[in-house]
Amino acid sequence: MLVGLRTVFKQEFLYSAMKKLAAAALLALTLRAGAQTTVAKDPDIASMVKEVNPDSLKSYITRLVDFGTRSTVSSVTDPKKGIGAARNWVLATFQRFASASGGRMTAYLDTTTYAADGQRVASPINLGNAVAVLKGTDTGDHRIFVISGHLDSRRTNVMDGNGDAPGANDDGSGSAAVIECARIMSRHTFGATLIFVTVSGEEQGLLGSTYMAKKAKTRQWNIEGVLNNDIIGSNNSSETNIIDNTHVRVFSEGLPFYDLDKQAKMIRQLGLENDGKARQLARYFKEVGERYVDNMQVVLIYRNDRFLRGGDHSPYVENGYAAVRVTEMNENFTRQHQDVRVENGIQYGDLPEYIDYEYLRKNTALNLSTLANLAKAPGLPQSPRVLTRDLTNVTHLTWSAPLEGKPIGYYILVRETTSPVWQRKIWTTLTDVTLPLSKDNFFFGIQSVSSGGNESLPVVPLPGR
């Protein structure tokens, strides 16, 4: 009898082991297949990308340059010249788009009085951002995605609010991208809400973006991503004379500025120095943007901004939001922060004739496709966990459905610890999966996926039992 029981137990053990091996083999095949899978384009997004028009972008920049100067300390009452006239024109343009949105888009000037600071503001000013809000169609979806550029320009002397400062590229190009995205996207529907904003005060110390980011934090806006565009329209650099309209940089912070003291122990223990919210947004921008825009490579720069410099994404980062900066690959410093002049045979000044409008079209399309994919996707998977009950060489992942939207499934993202980008996407309709991959050797992320194939931002699972 005992021998018979031993035989039965042995057979059951072997059968169980074979089942586990078969499951592991199937998952291994899935992994290999996932590495080769091409994610399909959403035809609605592909259609929007085709609508991005270099002539429209040129018309916006030409109009902005016509205001003479858009210095934050210039006139806000002159109807033809200065920051006031410029922001009123952007508002009117947003309102024109809103009239064709079926009531979903609204536009307004968000203004405040900024006191003299003894640095770059000599006397109190009326600081204003031109804002358009495209309300999401899902009443249960409170997510917000923001695209931003700065409207203000400057001369060599940042306190000069009278002389001409054309600001065609810095940051007429970023503002033009925001306006063009608003034009196209206002005619389409998205589950989440989109905000299009041209801020003032960047050259005076990120004043307009700081004002907006603090307001968002105080009012508890559920901002899941901010795309800040600053200097995205020129294809050539100073000094090196490199000409290239096929690459663009995206800057993202590594260690989170917000609550770093509270998160540092976990980040260090799990090796997540490269997996903050901003960095996930940057990787997403690269994957989705390159999916829809031909002949463009998004170059991920793993620092919050250019060396010792700052931009309008930083106030959002400092308030705990995922925000990145999009900037042309090779900056030309004869165009930035320069009075218009010819000196030693060199033309200085940020003039519209030095904009590459096809390059600007592609950079605008990168933004549009990323925004649209985010706003059409379900929300983030909830409570993602790596189960750590036992020490094993497999990885057991669990999560819950998102709070927003109705996903038809999920992607599990996989990359080696040394890889800057996700390397594999594994499809599943489950929320509890065991992978034959060691959590010692790989990082994992999880995305919700809509019926149209739109992916949420990835979330990184944390240890749990």
C-alpha cells in the first residue's frame, strides 16, 4: 500500500513539474515573440499626424514675430506690440478652434500680478498664460495631459522690454507646436482632458509655468504628463556647423525632485534610479513618437535639462508631476538671447528665416501622437506588485485594473538593467502572471491597453506579498 502511494505521489509530482515546465516554455516563446511584435498604429492618430502642416506652423511664427517683442516686461496694453498683444492673439486663436469643438474646448487668459523681485522684474507686472482646455469625453476620467511652450522672448538684456526680440525659435517654435496641436486635436475626442498652454515669464525665471504648476498642485489636478517644448525648430548648430533634422532631444529627470528624501531608500534598494515618472514619460515619447513620425529619432538625454540650465517643465517636476523637455538636437547660440545684428560677418538674432519648418512639423507630430495616445489610453494599472514570498528565479507580477477607461488587456514591459529603453512587450489579458525571468536581472513595467491599442504610461511594480 505504501509503495502504491509513493508511486501515485511520484506521478503527481512529475505531472505537476511537467505542467510548470510547459507553462515556462510557453511564456519563453511569448517573450521571444513579444520582442519581435510590431505594435499597430491607431488610424485616428495616424490621420491627425498627417494634418500637421508646416505652412500653418510658419503662419503662427510669422504672426508672433510681428509683435516686435514678446518680453514678459513689455506692454500688456499696446494692441500691436508686446506680450499683451501676443497673448491676446493666442487666446483668440484658441477660441476660434474652440468654436469648432462642439463645446468641448474652452480658452482663457490665466493672469496674476507678479511683484518686483529685484532680479529680472523691476516693477510689478501682469503675468498671463494663454490656456485652452479640451475636456475629456469620459466623465469618470479625471486625468490631464499638458503640452506647453513659452510665449515670451528676450533680447541680450533680459530687462529690455522695448527693443525688438523676434523669438522665432526660442520659443516661437514651441508655441507654434502647441497651437497646431490645439487646432488639430480640438476636432477629435479623447477620454482624458488635454491642456494646451503658452506660458509667459520663462526668460524672467520660469514665472508662468511656476504659477501654473503651483495652482495645479493646490487644486489637486490629476496631471499624468507634461510635454514642454522649448526651441524645437532649427536644424543647425553654432560652433560645430552640424545640420540635422532627423533627431530631437528629450530631457528627463532621474532621481525625483519631489519627496526624494521619502523615496530614496526604496529607490536605492530596488535600483530604480532610472525609473522615475519623468523617465517613463520620456521613453513613452520615444516609442510612440517614432511609431508615427518617419525619419525621426528621439534621443533620450538622462538629465532634467541642458547642462546648468532650466526650462518650464521643472516647476511641474518640483511639484511631483511627470514632465519632460523637448529640444532640438543641435542648438545655435547665435540665435538665442541675442539682439538682431551682423557682427564680424555673422548674423545674430532669433529670426524666422532660420526655422526649418519641415523639422518643426516632425517635432510637432511627435508631440501630437504622444498626447493623443496617452489621452486615448486607459489609466495606469493599479497596485502593481512583484510578489516576494519566496526567493526564486521566476518573477510573479500582480496588479489591478485602472481607475479610468476599460482596458482589453495589458503589456508587460521587460528590459535588462543596463538598457535605457524597454526591450520587450508581452501581451496578456490576465492581472496575475509568472514570468521565467529573474527579478535580479530585469526591470519590469505594466501598461493598460485600450481596444484601439493605445497604451498607458508604464508603472513599475514594487515588492509585495
